[in-house]
Amino acid sequence: MAIVYLALGSNVGDCQANLCQVVQLIEERIGSLISLSALYETAPWGFTSSNAFLNSALKLETTHTPTAILEIAKRIEVEMGRTQKSKSEEYEDRIIDIDILFYNNDIINEIDLIIPHPLLHLRLFVLEPLAEIASDFIHPVLHISILQLYKTTLEKENPVNSEKY
């Protein structure tokens, strides 16, 4: 059995219902839910939109390989109404987004799959829910805990509010 961490996001339609549905589909098709973070409302990252995101993170136990998880996640996104990941590297509004953050402590660098997710350490909308469920997890490339990554990124993004952590 492997442990996998996923990031979830939605900013189109009933985002809370979208996230509830995707968690159910992930449990049915990928693995057993161990932890699920709260929902976090965040501004779009990497593009402009009037639609806020709801984001969450989850931890699963699975028998699937990382490649199989990627394929299942893509199928779930399409079934829920997502038409494509992005247009020419530009982000856009989406009904659902599923990203693989970690698979055990594995480091995978393939054309279609990079684990750990290469941008997670830059994204507060990923780090905040992930820190809720995996604060002590050590990033296998950066060799720093998720909580410390969150604090560091928060300080860079918003130095005034980072003091509360």
C-alpha cells in the first residue's frame, strides 16, 4: 500500500458540491481516505478570474501506481465536466482540478508526471490545506516540512499576517 496526497480545487458552479463529489469518486476509484482538510476559499493563482476557488487536500492509502492515479484523476475530471487542463500553459476557471502532490516519498520525473508536484511549494492554496493534514511530512526533494514550507511561503506572500503562525 502507498500513501498519496492530492490537492483539489474548484471555482465553477457549486464548488462545495464539486469537491464533495470528487472526494467520493476518488475514494471509490483510487483508495481509502485517511485525512481530508477543511475547504479554503482562495483567489485564482496564475490567472485573473472573478470566481474564487475552494481548495482542499487529502491523504489516501492506495494500491494504484502514480501513473494509474494520474489516469484515474484525469478521467474523473472529464466526467465532472472539465474539458482540458489548460490552454497553452495558461490557467483558467475549472469545475474541478486534481493534482498529485506526493506518492510516498517517491521522486518521479517523467514527461507527463512529476512528483512531488513541482509548484506546490509556491502555492499557498495547496500548502495551507496540506499543512492541516500533513504538517510534519518532509518534502522529499526540498527536505523541509510542509508546515515550514507553508510558513515560508506565507511570509513571502504576506509578511504582515505571517506572524500569527
